[in-house]
Amino acid sequence: MLLYYGAGWLVQGASTLARSLGLTPMVIGLTVVAFGTSAPELVVSTLAAMTNKPAIALGNVVGSNIANIGLILGLTALIAPPIAEGSLVARELPVLLIATAAVPLVLIDGTIGRIDAAIFVMGGIAFTYATLRWTDREPKSLAEPDSANHKPETLGKWALTGLVVAGLVVLFIGGKAFVEGAVGVATWLGVSDRFVGLTVVALGTSLPELAASLVAAMRGHSELAVGNVIGSNILNILLILGIAGLVHPIPGTLSESALDLTLMGLLTLGCAVAVRCERRITRLEGTVLLAGYFAFIGLLSQQSLG
């Protein structure tokens, strides 16, 4: 219930605030919503690094990115096929592809060191700054709604900002409570930190993105879901994995993470191809994304528990 209501407040406040500020919902999804719904990943990965559980920190980021595309975009497409803005295809998607490819590259030597992590963090800051700069250059006509079809907003900007903040806080509390309970159960079952990070923790910390994206789709703002997922995945790698690596170097081998990194790359590439070719993720493509996610969970479970 916390996740549902938090997502509802977040989507309502963010989409309305976007119009009142002359921004598109896609931009709000790439910034405010993406930062807010990535907060659980930041908390969990940083705490995992501080408590010397690097496999959870790495698995959380990789698993969350897989869940964001496979599960969240897949379900969103089944509800209301989202259309991606042309600016996202030209600018943010290449950043996501480069960030995704960077993860296996930095693991070639067996660890994400502090220098690697610092580069990631600087990249995340540069991405956020560039997104805001790009927004300033967008023609206002692209961001302003049709006055004939748009009802005047009854809430002021401060009230809308408060609604967004309240939604983020409730989402964070709900996601954190879920993760704490799920990690306790998984640990009690005796599975590895890697398995816990890629499945239980990743799904738990992705629940805010899932709730926000599904509510956005049901309320006719499926484009917000695309911006949210792509923005969150970029931030997960650059900022969250970067901050965790600054706290404590994260060891990892390509051989051990081959399945995880391969699927993250394939899903990211598939998403990029889908939105670049048609600017829309169709229901068929959504079904394929979902099938890929559940196939990954099945293979991982067989690998870890078999």
C-alpha cells in the first residue's frame, strides 16, 4: 500500500509539475523521478559496501537494471505501449549503452576500484548537468500542453513539489521495509550474497520504479515510465555503483558475472533498438522483455540453488 500511494503521489505531482514548469514528463522522469526511485538502490548498495558485502552492492545494481527493463518496461508496454521522445533516443540512450558497456570493462582486472568509481560518479554528475542543459534548449512549444485540452491546475508549484517529495518519502520507506524483510528471509535460507543481490534485493529496490511506472502507464503517462527506467539505469551504474565503489572497492569477476552482465547488455540493447526503430515499445516487445527477465531468474536460480 505504501508503494502504491507513494507512486500515485509521485506520478501526479511530477507530471503536473512538469507542465507547470514548461518541462516534458520525459525530462521529469529522467531527473526527479529517476533520482527518487533510485534512492533505495543507493542506500542498499552503499550499506552493502560499508558492511563488506560487495556482491550485494554489485548484484543490486546489475539486477535492478535487468528488472527495470525486463520486468518494468515489459509490464508497462503490456498496459500502455510507451512512446519515447526523439531527444531521449538521440541523447540518453547512447549514455545508457556506454554506461552498461563500462561495467564489464572495469571488471576486467577483477575489481571496481576507487579510480573507476570516481570516474563513474563524475559521469553521473555530468549526465545530470547535461540533461538539465538540454532541457533549457528545448523549444517551449514541445513542453507546453495544448491549452484547449488542458485543464488549469488547482495546486500551486510548492504544493506540487510537496506532493512529489511526499511520494518519494513513502516510496523509499515502503521499498526499504520490503528489502529488509526479504534479505532476512533470503539470508535465513542460506543462499549466496550474489543471488540475494541479483534477485531479492534488486527486485525490492526496483519496486519504487515498478510502482511509479505502472501507475504512470495506467494514468496515461507511459512516457514517464520510459524516462524513469532509462534515467534510473544510468544513475544506478554511474552514481550508485560509483558511490558504493568509493566507499569500498567492489571485487567481481567476469566469469562469475557472465550471465548477469550478458543479460543486462542484451536487454539494454534490445530496448535501444525497439525505441530507436519505432519510438514505441510494443506489447509484443514487452512480452519478449518479460520472458527474458523470467528466463534470467530461472537460470540464476538453477545456477545458485541447483
